[in-house]
Amino acid sequence: MALRTLASLGSLAGKRVIVRADLNVPLRDGIITDDGRVRATLPTLNALLNQGARVVVCSHLGRPEGAPDAKYSLEPVAQRLSELLGKPVAFARDTVGESAHDAADALDDGDIAVIENLRFNPGETAKDEGERRAFAQELAALGDALVSDGFGVVHRKQASVYELAELLPSAAGFLIEKEVDVLDRLTENPERPYTVVLGGSKVSDKLGVIEHLLPRVDKLLVGGGMMFTFLKAERHEVGKSLLEEDQLDTVRRYIATAKERGVELVLPVDAVVAASFSADAEHVVAAADALEDTAFGADGLGLDIGPETAALFAAAVRDSRTVFWNGPMGVFEMAVFAEGTRTVAKALTEVEGLSVVGGGDSAAAVRQLGFADDQFGHISTGGGASLEFLEGKKLPGLEVLGWQA
């Protein structure tokens, strides 16, 4: 079966439509520091509002442990959504209580409301299906149909993602539709050369995606903290750099598999090594085979790929027709260790083909470093969901909408 899309719901004019969005944005002192996920909801919301639907938006934010917590309130998100839409957005101070019902009942055609954080209710993430379904039934009372558009949560069987989609006429919004289309292109007949760039902290977070994509790619580039496990697997000493000793045999198997399949595995040839994990730490560039031959010796920390590696990675990316990138190349939050990530990001903007930034920290990095969303082919809104899709896993939030991998 194909993914059910908005068109399958017919006219929604005058109907109350629940939109399960992913508005899990970073907040600092109540201020949104990256509104990318809010802006990603706009095409679906505008389409519904323009046809006269009465829209009730729901989402989670953070991990409030099933009880109200002011620091995880969606009120700042509702305010930002109002600014972006250029119209009032009502805000309900509970999820399925009196405030939520009053807000939904007060809507006229083309109006919109946001209800409070779904995870203030323990039923949203309950392991027990009965508890989830009970909460979903309470949510269903707020609407006549569901548009699921929170791609960042489709890999979770949660009440608003799965059970609610069973209880109401449901379909995917434009964001989920686009995510599925783009990620499907990365696994089914991608235009070649096809390069995957992986970074971030841990190899263990990327095991499934490496396993699934190795037979499909032409080049695999490895940076970030996970690069040190690869370097150690090739007999390099890595000082006090992040290392997963228990993954060395797995990594050696990946290296052998890449060689057998003719996949070009590109590992760093140098790294930025620091005396400590600090923005003002003394640091030097060291060759990959001499990470301990620095002034810091065996105590040195690798915190970014080096300039030679960055140039090597950038050339490989620019020469590709399809690129998927997940995970920063270093500790990009500290400007002095952000250059590797910046260089790879810039190369992605120059790809003549499909370039995909795989959500999570990668999306945060490109925005923090000053790149605009439209400089890339696609910036995914779901880091974990994107990886699980590319691993070939079944995603309950998509399956309930008719999708079959």
C-alpha cells in the first residue's frame, strides 16, 4: 500500500483536523534557538487553513516524564507559530482537558489552536497499549480527522502517532510525504556516485545504517567522534579521544566488507587534537598516524577532523550526485572545532544532485554555522527516524498510514 496523503481525506472545510506535528524545538530560557521544525510544519498547516479546516496542533517537547513541567511548555512554540503564520494561534493549557476542548470548540473555519505538550500525559508514551489507546481516544474527541506530519516521531509507537491514526481518518502531511520520498530515493536506485558521510559521537548509534547502506553506496566517509574507533581498528593510537573498544571487531568487519564490495571507505588523515575539552584549550593538528605524537601525548583529545581530511571529504562530496550526511565532524558548538563540519556542509551546498542533511545534530550544526535550509536538497526533521528508515526498519508511524518499505 502507498502512503495515504492529504488528498485521500477529501475536503476538510469546516472539519476539526488534528495535526500531529513535531515541534520539539530547542529552548533556552524560554526562547526558541532553532525554529526549523516549526517552519517545516507551515506548508501543511497553510494548506489546511486555506481550505477552511479548523486546525488543532499537537506535539511533544522534551522529556517531561508524563507530568506538567513549565520548562517544557509549548506556549513559546504557539507564539512563534502565530508569528510565522501571520495570524492568531490559540493555546490550550492542557492536552485533553477543559482548556483543550474549549480551544477546539471555539475554532471557526480557518482558525488554529495548539494544545499543551502531549508528554504531560503519561498515556502518550506508555508501554502499555491500553493506556496509549485510552489517551488516543481522548485526543480523538478533539477532531474529525488526523494529519500526521511529525516525521521525527514516526519510529515510535506512541498514542498520538499510532493509536490516534487508527481511531480517526488519517493521512500524512506534506512534510512526512517529502521525507519519505527523499529517504526512499537514498535507498532505491540513487543517482551515482552515491556518498554517505557519517559523524557524531558513537559508532554504536550508526551500526544499523552502516550495515544497510554499505552494499548501496560508492563512498563512505567517517568523521566525528566515531572516527577514532575506526582509526583504532586500523592500529592507530588515539589518546584520550572518544573510543568504543567494544565496537572494534564490528568496525574491522565493516572495513573488510567495504573492501570486498569495492566501496571506498575514506577515513581521516588528520585531526585537531586538544589538551582538554574546552573552547579555549590549546590545540594542534596531528596526522592520523601520529595522534599521540603531539605536545599532549596520550592525553590528547581529538575534537575535529583536520584541514587535510576536510578538503578530502569536501572533494568526495562535490564529486557525488547523491549525498547523505548524518553527524557533525567535530564539536561544532565550539567555534575552534567547527571548521570540519563547516567545510563538509559547504561542500553539500555545491552538490549537483541530491544532498540530504540527516536531521538531529547535523541540522542544528548547519543552521548554527549560518547555512540556510534552501542551500541543501533536503534537511530532514528526524535524526533517529531518518536513520531507522535508512536501516530498513519498520516505522509504526508510517505503517499506520499505509506505507510499506
